[in-house]
Amino acid sequence: MTMSHRVRLLSVLIALITQSVLAEDKLPVVYQSQLAGKDIVLTFSKLESFGDDGESKPQIKARYFYRHIGKTIPLVLQSDGKLVECIETFNDLDCSKPTGFWQVDLPQENQPPERVSAKWQANAQSKLSPVELRLTTGQQSLNLGAWQTLLGSGPTKLVGIKEMNGVTAGFLMDTRSGAKVPQLVSGLAQDVMQAFNAQFKLELLGLAAARLENHSLDGREYDNSSIHYVSKKILTLGGGSGGYYGGAHSVDGYGSSTLDIETGKSVDVRTTFFKHLSAKDVSPFISKHGFITIPGKFLKRKQTIESLTLLELSRFPASKTPSAKEQATGDQTRADCFEEWKNGLLYSMDDGLPDLDAHKWGDRIGFSFEFMPTRTGLAIYTNDTAEANRGCRGVMFVIPWKKVQRYIVMPLDDE
């Protein structure tokens, strides 16, 4: 998802099954066991997603996680040969308060044994507990290796359920990470819903694994998207998302994704469902300053959703703000954000003059905007992807369906 909502898919290599192939392609060699009665997964391999290239954090010799929690714990080699459990963030590695100690002979990565015997203790005075690590083979899902598949597999629940146009949908959420994907609940043929749901359940594995790795580094990645529209043809989800990924500040944004229910793929609402105005159609109405006044007859006959958006925004009183439920994020109020965004759409980047030419849609004053179907109408929203206290995002201007309907060339619903 975009930071549009942006469902984020983890891109990794295809998992391998045999030891020889594992060694050849440098995928993480993964072991499983139990510790204190809980299932754990451990690797002695370097993990690219943690930036552990052997130079930036050479002291980290292994990582493991409890499957029911999903927080990855780095094991750092001490001078006495023990591995100590530390706290890792994007910017730091703190071993001042160890949560456990390991005694284990580090295996050679290019010749991983089927079993590794280790001992663990909660602190230096605790009794040593034996841990028998078993090499994992065959635990992979599509493009995810064993590490990501096991990390992403966890408890889930159905949340955010909404009914619209005779169709009920919600999100399947990994309860450890908060990562979630859309799911169809009722209102459609069983085979259609099963195919759609199965596709996104697989995607949840990668999303959950990536989110948990981010949280393990104190990245606080989040996604507060909700379902804004659903019919027998499409499903639209949108909301704020972001987090910290290293560097000077977090990255926060607002986005949406409209999915074709039959294929599960994203569709462009603007180009798929609405009529389009050619440059030839527009040219007779361009004044010397580039300002367009489109006659009412012309609007009734042919119009793009971009032109309708500009027209509605130009008519919106400066003293009002939209009644959208979404709140702006950042230091500005929703009213200030909306006014700034509206002016950015209505005025030309070139000369700062009002410009209702929809064909200069990309030539505005640096503002991002997208379209999203909602229950009450077509929403046009702003998104400035930046740190949380800067920019305006999530401010929606909704054009009621009664004004939009005449320009739709492909129905959003079957009814």
C-alpha cells in the first residue's frame, strides 16, 4: 500500500530449502527451538534489513525472536566468548542491561549443521538452560525466505469491519505488529472472496515481518488506514502511515489505495472511472493569462474530474473548511492546511495566477493530491510526506456523488 496507504511489501530473495542452496545464495540460515517454553527462531547469518553487513555492526553474531512477540534481539560477542542479549535501534546498540547470555559455538555459515547445541541463562548468576537449535528447511512463502515467513506468521484478528453497497469488508491484522491487509467478509461469491483474501493473507506475512523488524529497531512504524468505500467491483482504503527509518526524523504521510476486487490489483480512480477532456476541447476557453472559464453547457456535455475538482474548489468559501473527518497532521490547523492546499491547486506554479486548466494538473505549486471514493462522494486529499510536525496531510475535500455521477463512464458498482 503506498504511503498511501501504502500497503509496504517486503522485497527479499526466494527462500531455499537445501543447505547447499542456502549457502550458495547467502540467504539467512535459520534455526528453531524453544526457550523458557516459548518457540524461538534464531539465525547466525547477517541480515540486510538490519544493515548488518559485517562492517557497521561486526560484533553482532546472531539474532533471534520469540514467535509470539516478534521483537528481534541481537546477540553480541563478548571478550569471554559468550553472546549477550542487547537492545538495538537504528542509531545505537546498548548492551548495558543484558536480558540474557548464550554459550554456543558459532557455526560456519557456509556449512550449517543440522543441529546446534547452546546454553542460555537470564543473568550471570542464573542456572544454564540447554537449548537445542534445529536447522529449518522448507519454511518459506512465495518470495519470502524462512526468516521473514516465520517472523511474519503470528496471531491475527479481523478489525475495522464496514458494510457498504451490500458488501462487508475489514482488515486482517497481525496483533503483534499492527500490520494489516484488506479482507472481504460477505456480499460476494465465495470463490471471489476466497481468492482476494488468500492473496492478501500472503502479503500480510511480508508486511508483518517488515513492521516487526522496524519496531525491533524502535522505528514505531504505524498504519491507521480504514475502509472508505467498498462495492462489488472495488475496495478503497486510506489513512495515515509512517514511522522512523533512520536519519534525522520520521517520515509520515497520508495515502489511499483502490483495489479491483476481481484481481486484487490497484486501479487509478481518476483514469479508470471518469471522462477526459482533450487539449483541443479546452483551448477555446484559455484567456491570455491562462485562466479558464468553462461554460455550463460544456460542463454538462464533457468534463474531467480534475476540472470539476478545480471548479468546486474555486467556489468553496474561504471562510469554511471541509467537514471531512480526517485531521491534518503537523503544526498547522486543519483550516490552515486546507486553505494552503486549496491555493496550491488553484494557482499556477509558473506565475502564481489562478489557473483552472486541468491539463496543467501536474503544474501546481508543489502540492500532492489524490482521489479516493468514499461513502458520501469523491474525496480529493492532500499528502505532504515529511516529518510529523511539518506539512499538511489527510485534509479531504469531498465532492458529493450527485455532482460527480454525470462524469462517471464506468460504474463503481453493479447496481
